[in-house]
Amino acid sequence: MPLRSPGAATVARDPVHHPLFARYYARISVSAETRMGMGGIRDRLLAGLSGRVIEVGAGNGLNFAHYPSTVSEVVAIEPERVLRQLAVENALRAEVPVDVAPGAAEALPVKSEAFDAAVISLVLCSVRDVPRALAEVRRVLRPGGVVRFFEHGRGGGQIMHLTQRALDRTVWPPLAGGCHVSRDPVAALREAGFELGPYRRLLMPEKGPVLPTSYCVLGTAWRPAAAEGPAAGE
């Protein structure tokens, strides 16, 4: 089990509890692997990674089968109990070592600068505090460490933006396990001090109706290699 950093905040064992949504998400995510092409997205998200990787918000662990053999270890943090139990099952079938642990993105239970890479996949939409969560990702990455991200968020024109904001203020977060559809993950990464690499905006699904949840981005960022003062929590 990963060791807690002295600078990491203490959190409850199950800081997130959405059992009904978790079961629904587990079902639709499995069908999306082929129906929406998510399997191919996961391959692109994780290609070329190596060393120790932390996956923040691992969900039911569908990424685990897509990690390349160059990865020596994955520490997968998942706060929701139902999804975490499914992630443990998928970890047992993975071809790379995967350690699934409870914890919140805003207080990762691991040491600072302990990882070569971080993976965030459909996570920033639902964390309670995006800047704090990304500060934690920056803390646990070594200088120069890479972030791979696949997130959904704000997109489309003015009418879609208004629709997304209205959903976020009303029914969507309670129905969707705390998810928000109007956040801007690229801007959030930049504001958190990461260096943005190449990224691509895409629609999911690529064919069919465009929904408020359809606007996605797949890309790479880095923790700056040069010292810029202590990261949050250090």
C-alpha cells in the first residue's frame, strides 16, 4: 500500500459515496469500450508511459488492461467504494502491477515526487476542488513528470455553454455522481502550473447527437522540471 506523505492531508476512507451512480457508470463504461471507441482512447492515453504511475480517480479500473509493459507499477486511487471494488477485480487481471487504494484527489495518500507519470481520466469533472486536486497531482509527480489526461468539459457555442452552466447549477451533479459539464480541464491544468503539451479536442461519441457531455480533450502535460518553489502540501 502506498505510504502517506507527511504533507498530505488526512481524508475519510470513503470520501465519495454514490453507489447507485457507480453501478450505472460501471455498466455504461464497459459498453462504451467498443460502442463509443473508449478502448482506443485508453490505448492512446497510456501509450509510451513508463516507470511508476499514479492514476487519480481510477473508477472501475478499465484503464488497467491498457498500460504498456514499460510501466513498473500503477497506484490507482479511487474514492468510491463500489467502483474501487470493481477496480480491484480488474487489477488482478492486469499485466502490470496495480495497487488500488482509497483516497480523494484533493489529498492523495502518497509521498511527494514519488511518481514518473500521472493519469487523470474523466476525473476533473467530478472532484470537489479542481485547483487543490491538480496541486496534489503536481506534488506527487517528480519534476519533469508527465500527466496524461482525457477529460470532458466546456465546448460548443454560446447556447451550449449556457446549457452546460445551467445543468451544473441544477440537476446534473446530483444525478451524475458530482459530475460537472462546463469545467475547462485545459485551462485548469495551465492555471495549476503544468506545461501543456499536445492535446486534441474530440467529441464522444464521434457520431450521433452532440450532448452537453460530448466535448472531450485528450492530451499531455508536464510538471515543470525547473524548481518553482514547493508544490502544495510539501
